[in-house]
Amino acid sequence: MKYSIFTILFTALLFTGCGPSQQVSRVSSDTQTDLSGRWNDTDARMVADEMISDAVSRPWLDQFMKNNDEPPVTIVGRVRNETMEHIDTDVITKEMERAFVNSGRVQVVASQSERQQIRQERQEQQSFASYESAKALAQELGADFMLIGNISSILDESVSGKEAAIFYDVNLELIEVETNRKVWIGNKRIKKLIESRRLRG
């Protein structure tokens, strides 16, 4: 009986010792990481920063400011994922909102889904909040412009499967809400070369 227990414990320790191990390290959230070569948070942040920086430096903004007393109000709409990958486009749109707000030259209003929550809260305040603190209805800030776009990709893989190149193409358009006039069109391309691994399109 003692021999059997010893054998079981020795076998368990043997398998545990031979099993795979891993080490986890915490890094800064803005550290560039490319583990798979696919689209990641670094790409989203880089695209948002560069494209919004370009957008606020173009003539449309100065023209708007000449005719108005305050910065334009913008809503960040949908960025369509037209790649074969699963890309969380909410990460892209949030990065764009951040870049717009941080530029200090554009006002940003809540997205469609966010507005539904806020409107519900405002409606409930009419019944449950004090008269002095309840926020008034029909006082929302209407957007002057909407930012929309898409992201597509092309995968070029070697015959051996040991090398592959992924080409990402991000297109954004800023459209005047009242007239449907496109005031800015931006494009950002990212190309990644991946070696010594096989990718599936």
C-alpha cells in the first residue's frame, strides 16, 4: 500500500516537472507588442493618433472656426471591419475619440449606444430627481460632423508558409451631418512581415 502511494506521488511529480511552464510579466499598456503579427492595440492607437492629427490640421477645421464661435462637434461613427480577422472596432473608435478630445480642437459627443443610456438616465431624473438637480430634456449637443470608415487587409503568404506579409488599409471620412459633404478623407497603411510561421487567411 505504501509502495503504491509512493509510486503515485512520484509519477505525479514527474509529470508536473515535465509539463509546460510560463512566465507572465506586467508591462506598460502602451508597450508595443507583436506576438501574432495580426492587428492589435498598438495598430489601433497608431492609426488613431496619426489620422486624427492629420484631420485637425486640414483646412476644413479653420474654415469652420471662421464661421462659428466654437470648435466643431463631432461624433465617431462605425468603422467597418472588412478583413478576415476578428477585429474589435470599438477599440479603434475609442482611440479616435481620445485622439480628437486630446487635440483640444474638436468637441466629441457620445455614440449612439452611449446616448441611449444617458437619455434613459435623463428621463428617469424627470420623475425621481429633485427639480433643482434634474437635467433638462432636449438639450443635447447636435453633431456637426460624423467620422466613419473601414479597415481591410490583404494576406500574401509564401508557398512554404514560412513567410507572410499582412497589409492593412484603414480609410476614414469626415462628413458634414447637415449636407453630407465630405470635408476630410484620410488613409493609413500598415504592412507587417512575419517569418518562420505558417498563417491561415
